[in-house]
Amino acid sequence: MGLDATTHALAGGSASVMAMALLYPLENVRCRLQVQVHRQEGDNDFDDDKHLNGVLHALFAVPKREGISGLYRGMSSALTGVFVGQAAYFYFYSFLKNKAVRGKQQLTPLQNIVIAGLAGVANVLVTTPIWVIQTRLAVDSGRRGYEGMWNALQTIFERSGIAGLYAGLLPSLVLVINPAIQFMTYEQLVALVVRKRMGTSQTPVRLSSIEYFLLGAFAKAVATVITYPYQLVKSRMQVSSTPRHAAFAKYAGILDAFLKIYRREGFFGLFSGLSAKMYQTVLVR
């Protein structure tokens, strides 16, 4: 990886780490909302007082029960995951692009999407254990099942082996398509707005910076909504070996998980915690 690519990787990684640090309470709340167990008919042991009813309720309820530090549980793992993920992505993207560009002036948009997808897969393979640890720590809810990132790594490996550290890998790989969906949605939106502006005129139309920003934010939101159920299933699989979330261990795969969530929690159960993710998406954009 050349000096420019290294500089971009470090800059991108640093910016992402700062954004994650500032918005980590939303990340923590998202994890909690995604994996919390919902009341079932005839479940008399369910504790309604501990159930989180959305983002705002969680942002107040968690500090009340666990102290303000509860909202920051798992942050060191998240910051590590973000930085390592950015570095891995830029490294593999630069490596693959340099290999593909030999003898060519430039790559086609499709080639760029494929290379970005492969770099995304490499990122997932490198960082999945870190995100498994982060999710476990974030939803620990004051039980102190783990004493920190390294203790969590050791404990998960001892109990579940390498498979435990790669729990939720398949839905994580599916999520690699998120940027492609965002890019295609953005391109279609820009083309649609330009066509509407031009009408029957042949005069070229340029959009303003704010319009590009808003279209980009909307495209990102669309991609987030489309892929969100996979993110929810990923989080549930990542905690499935913990006693409190034993019900999630019954998922035989992504489709089985979708069906069971739909039957137990309804359609909107597939989007638990989406509002927290959307806040992150809008604020980071």
C-alpha cells in the first residue's frame, strides 16, 4: 500500500474512530435493543422494568441502572474494530485495485464495486471477532460476565472455540452489499432529480452541494433499512451462546432466524433498534 493510500487509511480510520467515540452511546443502545428478549405469552418471569422501550428510554434507563459507564461498555472494542476495519479495508482495496489496474487507464464502476466488495469481505474476516466481543460487552447489562476485551476474547474462545469468535459471520458477509446498495440508490436518485430539472431542455443541470448531501443521506438511509434485518440477526447470533440469550441459539441460519423473529415478534421485530442506527447514520453522514 502506497504512502497516499496509507495516509488516507489512517485519516479515514481516525475520523471513523472519533465519530464512533462521540456516538458510542447510540451504538451501545442499538446492540441492547437488537438482542433484548421480548415477553412471550404465558411468561410470568418477564421483568417489564428492565425492558427498553426505544432509544430515548434506553439512553435514560441504562445510566439509571448501571451508571453512565453502562452506555460506554464495549467502547474500546468498538474503537479497535473501527480502526482495524478501516485499515484492513483500505489495505485490501488498494492492493486489489493496483492488481486490477495494470495495463488499464481506469477501472469501470462495476469493477470498483467488485473490488470494494472483496475488500469489505476481507474487513469482515479480520474484524468479526472484535465485533463479537464488542456486542457481548455492550449487552452485559452490569452482570460483569467479562472483565474487559481481552478477558472476553479468552472466555469466548475457551467456551466456544474459534466458531464462537466468528458467530454471525454469514449475515456480516451479507452486509458487505450495503455500500453497493447505497451507491446504486444514490446514482439513481441523482439521475432522477437531474431528469426532472431538465424536463424537455437539453441544457445540463448541476445540483447544489446541499442537494448532493441530502440525496447521499437518503441513499444511505435506504441501504440501512434494506440491510438492517441482517444486522439484527448478526447481533443475535453473536450473543447466542450466552445463557440470557439461549433462545437465539435455536436459529438454524439467516432464513430460519427471520422466520422465528417474525413469528415471535412480528414484522417490526426485524427492525428492533433501527431508530438508534438511523440516528447514527444521519449524524455521521
